[in-house]
Amino acid sequence: MEKVFIEPTRTTPLINFDPDEGLLEMRGRSSPENSIQFYQRVLDNLDEYAVSGGDEITTNIAFEYFNTSSSKCLFDVFKRLSKIENSGRKITINWYFEEGDDDMMEAGEDYSDLLDLNFNFYEIEEDDL
């Protein structure tokens, strides 16, 4: 299982998936031209992690914006995390959103409800995203 590190750009988020540390981080803006292609490495690595990964994984999500096609890919990420949890391992999902950004908070709540996952919600200042 490889470590995935993708530098953020104007249209893509920072992604840091370190399976050895049990850490997945995604933050920034997500509106890549091809979301499925952009997120595929993360999804493939989560599939591997589900089979042969560690006992726990912490996921930190801090988006200031994501488009519709990215939201589908995020749903796929959370589905894989749910599968990992259902295999008896511990997952922690921390959802960070900008102070006053009710839409982003509600997006996290929707993912949590749809997949019956527990999210920790943190309202943070804009400069901390």
C-alpha cells in the first residue's frame, strides 16, 4: 500500500493518505476537471487498507468548497471508510468547516447520516482551513 500525497492547486485539494500512520487528510478546494480520475488513487488505497491496513484510521476533512462530481467521490471515500469500520476497525472522521459555513457543515451531516458514520464537527476560522 503506497502513501499518497498530492499538493493542492487552485482546483484540487491537498491529499495526504499515509496508511502506515492510519491517516487520511483532504483539505482545500475540490473542483478537478475529472473528479473520478483525481480521487481514484485514494479510493484504490482505501480498498487495499480495508484488506490489509492497520487497526484504526483517522480522517481529517477541511474543504472550503467541493463541486458536485467531487461530492460523489467523497461519498465513495466514506463508503470505503464505513466498510473498514464494519470489519471491526476503529475509524475517526473529523469534519472541519469555516465559521458560519452552514452549507459545508450540513454536507458533513448528510454524509454522516447517509452512511451511519460518526463525524466529529469542528467550526474553525477561515485562515485555519
